[in-house]
Amino acid sequence: MTILDKLADHARERVEAAKEKYSLDEVKARAAALPVGDFEFEKALKRPDISFICECKKASPSKGIIAEDFPYLQIASDYEKAGADCISVLTEPKWFLGSEEYLREIAEKVSIPCLRKDFTVDEYMIYEAKVLGAKAVLLICSILTEKQIKDYISICDKLGISALVEAHDGNEVRTAVSAGARIIGVNNRNLKDFSVDTENSKKMRELVPADVIFVSESGVKSAEDIARLREIGADAVLIGETLMRADDKYAKLKELRGI
């Protein structure tokens, strides 16, 4: 089994455990009781210049602990003050040491939209994301069928939240397009072995239609990397480890934004 297979299997176990506390019908009702969203996440990615999705992440399967000290509310606040357009919050607890509470608290604190960064394997997790305050969820092509992606996008549409559909190779990009994704994130990291190729976004760019928001994910470390992504027409970039390892996250984001 790849690490991704293990992450997906564990996500399924987490969903089953969550259903013992709140059934699918109950979490659906809680989500339905909230105001329908206005797709704030995708609107934030449509600004004229490249948009920044900044990640709150304590650890990862490939790097272990990234941030021993993890004042997540301060980190999120610093991102917002430095001009982040959105915040990505890890909620996967085993390998990324994430937490649903991180997402709930960050979404309450900041005024910019939050993405629930997790391994969505069940519709339950989408309704759950809405209840936690997320404005978007991550759908990963390599662990979902095209039908599942279509169905999950439809659920997101009804809730007024966005789906960031993540692909790594040409076949996955084509699946995302066929499923009707309005936001496609090309991951420069291969989630099966965690190798990184920063040229992957450039290779995949021409496969994504002009009217679909194009997000480059992983491996972005410098203002020069951002400049190259601007050249290929990326609409947004998702940055995690580079910011999390920076002593001054506010200053690092300003640097990456070219300010």
C-alpha cells in the first residue's frame, strides 16, 4: 500500500467513527441549518494577480514534524495580515497531526475563506466541513472515481462551498475536467511516493481549460518560483512547508508576494 492508500483507509475509519457520534442525516441537518455559502473560496482565487492559499500544517508523512511550536491561530492571523487570499487547514490527525478544531477556530478568527485540507472519501466529510466553517474541500482524483467527484461537487454546490479538485498527472487532470471541476489544483508532489517535481504544473497547465481556476500546489519556495507560475498562467498557489518552516511567516509571505 502507498502512503496515500493508508491515508484514504484511515479517513474511511474516521468517518465511521464520526458517524457513531452524529449520523449522516444529523450532520446533513446541521449543515443545512447554516446559510448557503457564496463560493467565497473560488471568488478569492479570481483576483487579477496570482492568489495565495497559505497552509497551517504541523507535520507531514514525508517530513515528520514540521512545526514543533504550532500557534495555529497566530499563524492564520499572520497569513491574513500579510495578504493571504485563503487559508488551508489540515484536519487529518494521524500523519499530519491536524485537527477539526484547528479548522473551526481558524475559520472563526479570520475573515478570509478556509479550505478543509483532508482526504475526502465520503460525502459525510463535506457536510462536516461546512459545519466546521470551511468554504472549500479538497477532492483528490487518485482516491476518487469520476462519478464520486461529480457527486461531491454537486453536494458542494448545494452548500455554497467550493471543491478544489487535485490532480497529479494528465489522466487525473482530464478526469477533473470531465467531472466538471471549476478549480483544479496540480500537485507537484506525487502523493504515492512524495517525490516533488516543480515542473509538473507547467506540464499540466495546457490540459486545464482557461475558464477553470488553476492552482499550483507544493514545492513553491521563492519569489522566483511564483514568477515562473505567473508566466504559465497559474491563478493561485498553495504553499505549506515553505511558510511553516519560516521563523517570520508574515515576512516570508510578503517576500513571496514580492512586496
